[in-house]
Amino acid sequence: MNKSRILVAWLVLALPALIAAPARAQERHHRVVCENVQVKHNGSKDTHRIIGTGIGAVAGGLLGHQVGGGKGKTLATVGGAVAGGYVGNRVQKSAQDRKAYYTTERRCHDVYD
């Protein structure tokens, strides 16, 4: 047998497998899954509530400074600033939550099985 006949015989035998391989690769199922999602809009650009935290920290530090004496005054000032910052942050969050509104958005993504 010469080389061309071997090549033709190989192609004849391998051709069905070569054609079927891409078809099997396409057997993966593709589907699109969509769901409705509630999205919160608070209308504020200060999402980290820096303004409320800052104002609360200053106010708390000033109040804490009025208490104690010596090193206790320093500790009261720092403690007041920390507590005031936390309270200011929570107050601003509460105000933002009252002004918030929700929309429903449809979001879709591809799923391959």
C-alpha cells in the first residue's frame, strides 16, 4: 500500500468521529435565567455616612471633654468622640433609610448545564 491510500483510508475511518466531536461539544445546554430584584435607592451621595460620623464625633468629643480631669479628661474626650461618631453615623443612616425608595429591576444571566 502506498502512503496516499493509507491517508485516504484513515480519513474515511476518522471522518465520522471528526464530524461527531463538534456536535457532542454543542450538547451543553444553555439557558437564560431572569429574576426580579429589589434595588434600594437612598438618593444620598454620602453612602458611608461620613458627615454624620464626623459631626457626631466632634460633638461627642466636646461633651466628653467637659467631664473628668487630667488623664481622665483625655480618655473622656476620646471615648466621647468614638461614641458620638457611632451615634452620628446611626442617625444619618436612619434619616437616609426614611428617604429611601425601592425599584424592581429584571436581571438576567446565562446558565450553562
